[in-house]
Amino acid sequence: MLPRDTLAAHARLLDEVGRVDQVGVEERVAKFTTRSVKKTAKLWGLRTAVSMTDLTTLEGKDTPGKIESLCRKALRPHDDPSVPPVAAVCVYPSMVRHAKSLVGGSTVKVASVATAFPSGQTHFKTRLAEVRGAVADGADEIDMVINRGAFLSGDFARVEDEIAGVVEACGAAALKVILEVSELETYDNIRKASFIAMGALRPGDFIKTSTGKTNLNATLANNQVMIEAIRDFYLDTGIAIGMKPAGGIKTAKQSLHFLIAVKETLGDAWLTRKRYRFGASSLLNDLLRQLEKERTGAYQAPYHFSDATESY
Amino acid sequence: MPSRRTSPPRPRASLIFGDLWEFDPAPETADPKLKPRYDLFIGGRFVAPRTGRYFDSVNPANERKIAEIALAGEADVDAAYAAAARAFGPWSALPGRERGKYLYRIARLLQDRAREFAVAETIDGGKPIRESRDFDVPMAAAHFFYHAGWADKLAYVAPGAAVSPLGVVGQVIPWNFPLLMLAWKLAPALAMGNCVVLKPAETTSITALKLAEILQDAGLPPGVVNFVTGAADTGAAVMGHPGAAKVAFTGSTEVGKRIMRQLAGTDTRMTMELGGKAANIVFDDAPIEQAVEGIVNGIFFNQGHVCCAGSRLLVHEPVADAVIAKLKNRLRVLRVGDPLDKNTDLGAINSAEQLSRIRRLVAAGVREGAVLYQPPCSLPGKGFYFPPTLFTRVTQSHRIAREEIFGPVLSILTFRTVDEAIEKANNTPYGLSAGVWTDKGSRILRMSTELKAGVVWANTFNRFDPASPFGGYKESGFGREGGRQGLLDYARLS
Amino acid sequence: MSAARTQVRIPVTKTPKVYIGGAFVRSESARTFKVSDRSGAFFGNIPQCTRKDLRNAVEAAAKAGPGWARRTPYNRAQILYRLAEMIEARSLELVDALARFGERASDAERGVSVSVDRLIHYAGWADKYEQLLASVNPVASPHFNFTVTEPMGVVGVIAPDRSPLLALVSMVAPVVASGNTVVALASETAPYPAILLGEMLATSDLPGGVVNLLTGFRREMLPTFATHAHLRAVYADVKGEDRRALRAGAADSVKRVRFVEGAAGDWLSDSAQGLEFIRAFVELKTTWHPIGS
């Protein structure tokens, strides 16, 4: 059981931001999946999803060679000139300089995870140093993790102060705050953490669902709780925060469901990569595959697309 | 830190729900497999009406004729009752286990042809294909499936008493959920061993007659189920027939009262599922976002053509402004239009007559001083449509707070205390359903105890299940449909 | 002559395997026992399952349990009904299997059709038993007090030798209808119908691991059924010393032990089915909640 003051802190915050009913929110998002997007609307959705993708590789086995192929793909996902470049490449700090040398000068940003990704379990000073290092190496965007331990024990001030510290360390770089929703467990907690993060952020910064390193990542429901928080915060303060669901979005169809949720919750102003991103690695090829299907009328085999992992 | 609580938006920040990403039309293209003309279904066969007359069934989305429907007169109703009476002996003598197998077959055959039925339902009644596909048809199949399982377990329905069927049951159903209401009526009656004469609503007869095809495919013995189609006169003949051991009616309170008077001199049993004016009560500690969704679902589901619709929103004053602001934003993304489009949230109003009733009551609301809000939306030029509508500053004495509108129109009232919410909710001759939204469990149970309504939804609305009894208090009727209790209404206990 | 010779065709025999965790496997011990048909001719080698096979089956059942229990009762009902459809469609094969091991053809036919009806009976119960076993309790305080059922968990079933299909179906169906999962030991003398049943389970919509069917020697397996702590109940058609052994072994883990008694063992009759067989394998849970503002 949590200590008394922890409970009180959680209760106060919940009273302030309001509650979420699990069954209700899951029913709501199920309706997004029944929307039917066809023809020009589908093309628009697929291309927009490409333009919103943070093409990601976050593996211990990443090498400069792997980063190079990722960056080439990011700049020119497909031969078809109507397919836009992706929003950003997302890499570990040690790869930032290399990635920047490949995509610098283009519209493709370099995003770097930092702050002892994915657990965040190291000294705050070290986490800040990591952020500063990545920014110095040329990162345009920083993806940080929140202190889930502090959050769960009710030390919200610490969570917020740390985010504020990272904002400062970012300088001109945009910040994406990863809540790691699977470790927060409840939608109430996701809503609370969203507000804590937004309180410390600047317009144009993002909140993000997950690291992609745990068993549960972005779902339509936790995306919904977060974009509703963004909407409520915006209507209250006028500050527009962006959203990035990450991990688990593998198919074009899924990404369209997320975009429909954005369209019907936040509206047109968020249907841009300036305010919405997908953190994904395999999503891009499925988007390309569906775009090619729309162009040719024929269903496509995965191995026609570069960097495909499916070999069967 | 800025206030995190959802307070009303300041004018400088607003959301844009524009045309940046407009969806292309996405019509459902499955063939509803309709016949140009539908006869009566009596004694297991389609037969021409002895009146020799047919009437048109019209698609309310475009006012085009879909098919001709036989007009049953008294002689046809007599023939239907005679066929049912002939079938009753062997049908009621069949072991429950075997009777159940027919109901299972009907459920399965309906599942097989679900999409075809959904399209037919939408064309005939105007409801969005999303609802007929995801709700009406699967729920109708679920009712047959659930009741199939009771047929061999009737000994458990009323412990301590023996149950037996009543005989021939006359049933009249409304146009808002044509196939689903038919399933609610047929399934328990048949499971218990009764035979049925049923009249669908005049404007929505087609899915009943398509179901007759399924009854034939299922090999259901002739006469066990008979469908007679027509308007009010046919309905009165079905309800008033001396061959009826029981009548079951779903429809308006006005007609229900008329039937009760008509049958006053007989011992015919009755089930009445009538109108409603449900209060949907939102407290300040509710999960607001889900409450807003529940309010929308409560009143705009099936264009508000729902007897248990949450047509009166009672909202706690501390959150009234926030709830109303969120509701208005939510209404802006409701899609009104072609019911066959898979993205349509609100389809067509069922008939010209119903549309004019809605317009009349909405005009009364404006005249009596309530404040109207309708989101910007363009309605199709042809067909019967009405935009989603909110009224704020409504009081208990307004007509729109007292009369059943049966359309997509929500009246919003406020309250300050729990007792006031209960008083306002119960201040109506109706008592079909109610909704409560609060994070506090004990308050849910208090409200559920105090509300005079046959169904109370807590932190949800418009949920239905074959296992869950449904029906009203007061002038919303009596008797229950669904669950063990619903089955009992078709049984004689001894 | 040569034309006639080419018409000779040697039948392909089937390797009998047991159904564990949704897969068809041999015993981990690689042991088998020989089964002959009623004429005495060799039929096949049946897996002689061991305590380790039982352990593996319990693991599979435990893994499948939470998902099966979480499914809606309506979904469980439809799945059991689908199983009945599959068996009805392949009833000739089952009748043949029963007749091959000694049942009269007419008895075999009746056994199969009653098995199908029994499954449908319990399919119907899946979304109804709660309406009869649960209650709202009128306590003398401002509390809403209600009692609901929950499945017990993994249940062991030990089927009798006679009625090798119908008895097995009659014992397994009420247990799984409420969301339990099952590890069953089939008839020792006529195990083949249970193996066929496994093949039908695999082609129904029943998730793998919900029903696991073992074959082998009852005396060898019974002590493990009795003492395996993860089995929360055992439902056995056994007599005499076997009953004592099961009860004694079960005591260590306070396992629920139910035996087939009296008319319940008259498998063809309606007295072998009903709500009480579901009630025997559920736990009851009572919740108190205040009523107030």
C-alpha cells in the first residue's frame, strides 16, 4: 500500500484533472476502427502517416551502417515522388552525429532518445548530461522518459521538475516526454501524467506513450486518453502540445485509426507532423505497400520494399 | 501550474473540425436481396392478402419505394391465428431440447446472412448501417441463441412451480428496431412453447418477412410463427383477436393505453413496453469524457428513435458548463447523412410523419424559451433528416422536458444536490430507464434504489443483452423482455 | 489380372495421439499400449501417458484458463455449440469408433446423438447458470450484497471405461461451461473415441488448452490427479479404494473431489445433466458495497 501522503497526492491530482472510465474509453476508440477510409481520403491518410513517422531504430546492435540505411529510407521512403520523407529518424545518442551528417539540411529531423532510455534509472545529472550531449551532437528533438518511480509514489513535483530541467537542457530542440503507459497501468494515471508533463512543456513539444521496450505500447485507448488531455489543456491554456504514440503500430490500417481519433478529437490543427508523430519501425513499409496498392490496384508483396524484414 | 480541471474554453483556443481530411463516400454495397412484393407469412407459406391490397414501403433516406407489402385485413389475421392454433399442439408437445434446436438454427442462419439483413434494415428504416451491422442484427441473433438454450431448462425458470406455454400470442412491434424487437418478442415466446402471430410496424416490415425465409430454411413447423403486415387496423385486429392467450406490445404509451382499454373485457394477458423520457444524470465526480460519450450515445443512437433514450440530461451545476462545452464539440464530429454510408453516425428519420413531430416539438422548445444548439452540418436534399440538437436552459415545465420526442433532441437541465436529481428524474409519468454518471459506487446504488425506472445504467447507457431483463415502471409499461424474468411473461405457472 | 492388381489399395492407418495444449502429441515417456478392436484384431498403439504428461497438461490448462474464464458467457456458449455442430457432422466416424470397441451399433448411435445434445444443453447453460446460482442478498444494513460464481481453475476429470464418449462429454462439458479448464483421462479400455473427440475439439473454436485429453492407465495416473496441487478439483467416475486414494491425496491441497453418483452415471438419461453439475465446479464470492450519497 502506498503511504498516506502519496494517496492524498494522487487523489488531489485526480480531482483536478478528472477521471477516466476504462470501459467507456475502450468503447469510444472501438468506434474509430469502424470508420471506413477510401480512395482519396485513404491516400491522404497514408501519405500523412508517412510524413508523421519517426523512423526508429533503438537496438544494442545498431551500427553506423544500419543508421545510414535508416536515414536513406527516411529521406526517400519510396521511388514514387508523391511519397513524402518521414518526419524524423529516432536513434540512440551515440548515433546522433552520424545521423545528422546524413539527413542534415533536409526536412528530416534527428530525434534522440535520452535520459537513460528506456528505464530512466540513473542520476538526474547524468540524464541531463546525456540530453546536452545529444543536442550538442545535432539532435533536433529529444525523447525523454519520465521518472515513473517518482510518479507512482506521488512525488509529482519531482516528475515535473525533472521534465522542466530537461526542457532547459534541450535549448532549441523539441522535447517528447515518454510516459511509459504500461508502467502507469491505469488510464487515470495516464491522464494525470499527461497533465504533469504538459505543465512543464513549451508549445510544440510532445507527450509520447511508450519506449517500445515493454510489453504494452501505444493503443488507441491510451492514445485517446492522452489526446483528450492535450485537447483539454489546449482549450484551458491555449498551449498546443503534440502527441506521439510509439511502439506496436505496425500496419497502415492501425495508423489510419489513430489519425481518425486525432481528426475527431483534436481536429484538423493536429493532423500535421508538427503536432502528431508515429514512433515506429515496421509501419513505414506497410504504409508504402498500401500506397503502392492504391496506385497499382494490386496487392503488394512485402519484399518489394527496401529494408523489409519479412523474407517469406 | 494552470488549472487542470476542465473548465469552459476561453475564446482564444478553439478546435477546428474542418475539411482537411474529408472522407470519401463509403457505401455498404452488399445486396439486401429484396423482393419487389412481400406477401403475408401464414402457416409457413407466403400468401396473398385476402384484402387484395398492398402498400408501399419507402426508404426514408431518399423517399424511394423499396417494395410492396401486403395489407392484412381481419380475415387474414383470423387465418394467421387459426394457423397458429393448429401448430400449437405439436409445437408445445415437442421436447424443449428439440424446440431449442430450431431456435439455434434461426440464430445461426441469421448470423450467416447478417450483412444482407443489416443492409435491408438500413434501407427500410433509415438507421445507419454501422448500427444495423454492429448492433441490431448481431443482437437479434444473440436473442435467438440465448433463448434457444432456455427451451430445455424451463424447469429452472420458476423454481417450485411447473411452467407451461400460454397458447397463441399476438405481438405488435415498433419501427425503431424492427428485427431486434421481433427477436425480443419471438425468441422467448417460442422457447416457452407458444405460437405467434406478429405484426411488424407499417414502415418497417421487410426484415420480418426476410426472417420468414429463414424460418422456412430452418424447417420451423408451419404456423408456429405467422407475420401479418399492415397499419393500425391490422395491429388492432392482432391485439384484439379472441384467439390470443396473450398480447405483447411495444410502441407508444398512447397506443398501449388504447389496447388496454380494448382488452378490458377479456382475460388476455399483456406485456406493454411503452414510451420513456429517461433522465441521464451526470454528477461532478463523473468521468466527464465518458459521460459525454454516454450522453451522445444515449440520445443520438438510432437518431433518438429509442424508447429508453436519455432524452433529459440532468447535469450537476459545478460541471454543467464543462459538460455542455464538451458536448458541443462532440456534436461537431457527428456525421449525419446517407444511412448506407459506413461512416454515418446519424441516419434518416424513419418517416415524414415522425420528422414533422420532431420539428413541432423543437419549435415548441424554442418558443418556450429554451436555447437551441445545432452543429453546422449539411443534410441531404432528399429524404427525412434532422440534425443533432441540444437545448440548454430547459426547465421541468417545458414540453421538450416532458414529452417523448423520439428524435435526436436532447434537453439539458441542471441540479444542485442528489435529492434534487432524484426528484427531477422521477418527475415524469414515464419510468423506462435512467442513467447515472459518478465515480462513487455508493451513490450509484442509492440512485439505483431511488430512481423509478425499469433499467438503470451506471457509467454507461443504452446497453442491451439477451440475459438482461428490460421493461418499464409506471406509464412506460409492464412485463419484462430478456433474462429469466422475460421468459416468465410467456409462461403459465401451476 | 494386372488391371485388378492396380486396384488393390492398402489403407493408411492413423497414429493415435493425445490432445494437450491444442497440439497432438505422443506421451513424453514414449510409451504406448496396444488396443485391439472387438474382433481381437490389432487397432493401434495408444499413448500411455505418465504423471509428467499430466503435469504438462495441467500447465497447458492453467495457461488457457484466464483467457477462457474472461470470455463472455455468450462466447463460451457459442463455442460449445460449435463443438456440437462439429461432432454432429462427424457422428458416423464416432459411431464407427464406438462400435469397433464393443458397443452395439444402435447404442453407439444413441451415445453420439446424446453426446451432441448434452453439449448443446451445456452451451445453453453457459450464459444462464449465473442467473440461477448467483443472488442478491437482503442484508439488514444499507449495503448492496451480492453473491456471484467464479470458476475454480484447472479441474481433473477421470472418465469411466464404459460409455467412453458420452461419459467423457458429460463430465467435461459442465466443467468448461463455467470457465474452468480440464485435464481429462479417457476410458482405459476404449480410449480411441476420446482421441477422435480431441480431433473435433481441435477443429471447433475451443481454444487450445481448455480441454486436454490424456490416455493411459487409471491406476498409474490416479495418485497424481489426487496430489497435483494446481488441480483445484477432481471429478471422477471411480469406486472403492480409488475414491479413498483420491480423497486422501486431495486433502493436502484442500482439493474439491466430486464423484459420479447414482443416476448421474446413467449417462443416456437426462438425470446425467443439469445445473447441479455446473454448481459443483464453481466458487462463490460475496461482495458488500454501501448504498448512500
